[in-house]
Amino acid sequence: MQQSKKYIPLWIGLAMGLGVYLGSKLDFNDPSAKLFSYNAKKEKLNRLIDYIDYEYVDAINTDSIVEVTVNRILENLDPHSVYISAEELEGVTESMQGDFIGIGVSYYAYRDTISVINTIKGGPSERSGIEAGDRILMANSDTLYGDRLQKDRLADKLKGALNSQVQLKVYRKGKGVFDVMVKRGRVPLQSVDASYLLTEQMGYIKVNRFAETTYREFKTALDSLKALGAKELVVDLRDNGGGFIAPALKMADEFLEDDALIMFTKNKKGAIEKNFATDDGSFEKGTLYVLINENSASASEIFAGAMQDNDRAMIVGRRSYGKGLVQREMALGDGSAIRLTISRYYTPTGRSIQKPYGNGNKAYFNEYLERYKNGELQHVDSIQVADSLKFRTPAGKVVYGGGGIIPDIFVSKDTTRVGETLNYMLRSGRMGGYIFEALDKKRTYYNQLTQEQFRDEVVISDVFVADFVQFIKERGVDMRLENYEEQLKKYLKAIMAQQLFGSSAFEKIINEDDVMIQRVLSMK
């Protein structure tokens, strides 16, 4: 008996060893085990970093080496697989969440001071009495003015934990300097720039990106327009670079009948995942138009493609960007992350709208210049298509894959020098500084205007235009207006309305004679 007992540890050891061996031969489909299993190539990189860290003759920041290496690796995959540093990730996440914690003001650094352009309606600052034109001098003990004002750090001074308080020192013309306590709260980042009636029966909704809150904002806008009598709808996705796919799918569901295919994805293993419309649609019968341009990308193209391939909407504008790759954000463990392409998406007819990227990232991102040179932005016949990528919708309409959504109705772009310059200044904020100064000279008057009074009373004069032209000339932009005076007046008034009343007021003015919208209205 004693003899057999002394072999018990040996038998236990042999059993354990056999179990480990058999376990190594079995496939339990554990993706994490495969992902983090031993890999000689990864070990080589780890050893290299260690050698540099401990043996190299000079002190080296190996973190920067790692970042460069990661970026180089991703650049060689595709244009949309990217590295996001820990510093950048917070801002990216905020933008796509649809809100952030702050005091709720739009501002810019005017000369050497934070100047409030406007307060977010219903936000913390508005509730605390902050007004457009106020200068914020201090936040608690932090000085926010002076020659050494760090513009990229201003937001950090005003953000904080939810419901935390910040004491602001504020200067207001006619009142002087005073203190105000603001309780930080959730500040929305709007996805829907505008929602209003173009005619008695035609609604208009402009969506600037697809974030977590986009569908909720869109549904609220859609329901409001329906309540006002809208039986037709224009969805404006121009310059919408995309974002999350889920909100685009939910938006598409509002317009498609039950079980209609919205889109499908395919990964490198050939696995297909399909997305279908449900019975939740609330605008499945009304006439629909979708506006796109060369900057409409990704989720915007998913929505437009689903509407076109299901013969549900008329697509108006110019060929979209051509991004048909799906990314997933993956944490790297140190606060940074990568967005890695994991699949391709296809429209309901089976088209991939991803444009080619085999000539490198620089050529890929500069493709707009090629469209400009070959005349595609002005002439529909200049759009290059391949018969091998021809598809047909259920109604028999011919559509093409291979690079963007080609509209059903083409509208050319103003590519004249003055037109391009005006559009750049409008969208880039170059007019904002001048308008802020103009408003500031009569702040009391402008702040008491209603939107209707502003529309009827405020007129942009020739003198105002001449003063603006001199203003930008002093800053290196020499503009000869030729026949664009009236357009410039409209743009200046639109920026003024934006600073006073928000993005919806801006879009209403810009859209008054918008070429694409006029084309839609002409089809009624």
C-alpha cells in the first residue's frame, strides 16, 4: 500500500500534462486566445523595443517609435485604418457620442480673449445669464486672456465633471467685470443642422454627421415636419463625412418597407451580415429626395445607396466620396486606439462603392483634384464608369459600383475662382471674425432681435461688403467679386444669423437660392 501511494504524485502529474497537451490540440473558438497567442514576429518587435530601451547609446523615447511604427503599418493597409493617440481619442469620442460635459457656449479667441459667440439654448451658460458678446476672463483661478493664451487648451479649462461648478469672471460692455457661477452639464453636439418646411408640403432636414444621437435628432425633426403637414422630404447629406453605421441604418428604416435590404457587409472570410428594414418606418410612402456631393461619405453613402437601390428616393447632386470600408475601433491599452478596417459594405443591389486605393494614400485623398481636372464636377458625362460594375435596381434603373454613389439627377459645382473662395470662407469660418466685430459694435441692438425681425430688418449694404473685402485683403485674401456681390451679401447675412440664432437660421438663408434645392423644387 505504501509503495502505491508514493506513485500518486507521478500519476497526477502525468494526467495534468496529458490534459494540457489535449487542450492545446482542441479548438474552442476562443478568438482572444488566437489573438494573443505566441507569435515570433510580435516577439521580435518587443525585443527590438527592449534593446533600444535598455542598450542604445542615447536616451530614446520609445513611445514615439511605437507610434511611428503603428502609423506606418496602418498606412500600408488602407486609407481608413488609422491610429488615434490618447490625446486625440477624447475629442474623437466626444464628437461621435453627440455631447460633452461643459458650460455650453460657442466661442473663439478674439484677439487675446475668449469671446462668446452664442450660448447653447437651454445650456448651463444660458441658465446662468451668459450672453453673446461676453468675454470670459477667468475660470476659477485660471487666466483665460493675454498674449500667451493657448487656444488649444481653452476647452480643457471650461470642461469638467458633470454638475461640477466653475466660477467665471466675465466682462460685458456696459456692465463691466462681474462673477458668475456656472454648473457644468451635458452639452449637445448637434447632428441635425436644420429642419424646416421648404414649401407647405415639403420638409427639409440637414444632417452633418452620424453620431450616437443622430437618429434620435433626425426622428424628432421628421415627426415635427410631418405634424406641420410635410408629405415630401429632402434629406441633405452634403459634406456629411459619415460616422457610425447604426444611425444611418435606423434612418433608412424610416423610409423602407418591411424586410427591404438596407445593406450588407462581407469580411475576409466571406461571412456576410445583412441588415433589413423593420416595421418601424414612419415615412415609407412620401416622396423623398437625398442631396449628396463629393464630400458625402461612408454612412451617408450607405443611406443614399439604400434609397437608390430600393427605388425609394431620387438622389440629387454629384458623385459621392466613395468609402465602402467598415472600421472597428479597438483599444490599445494605454488610452490610444486604432480604427481597423474589418469588412466591406455593399448596397442592396450588391455594389461596392469603395473607390480604388492601390496608388497610395496621398493619391487616394487627392482624388478630388482628379475630379476637378477631368470636369466631373461640372459635367455628368465626365464621370467614369465601368460596364463590369453595372447593376440594376428592382425597377430596372441602372446603377454603378466602383467609387461613390452616382446621382440620378446631376447638379454641377461652381468651380470658378471667386465661387470657390467664397464657399471656402463660408465653410471654414474665415468670415466669423469680421461678423463678430460687426455684431459687437451694436451688440445691444442685435441681441434683442427675434429671428423674424432679423430677416426683415437687417440688410447687408454695399458699404458693409466693401469693408469686409478690405478686412480680408489686410489678411492676405485679395478678392475681386465680379458678379458675386449678391452672393457675398447672402453669405455675410447667413454667418450673422448663425452667430445670433444658430445653424438652422444659417441654413435657411444659404438655401434660399441653393441650386440643388431649386432643382428639387422645379420637379414638383
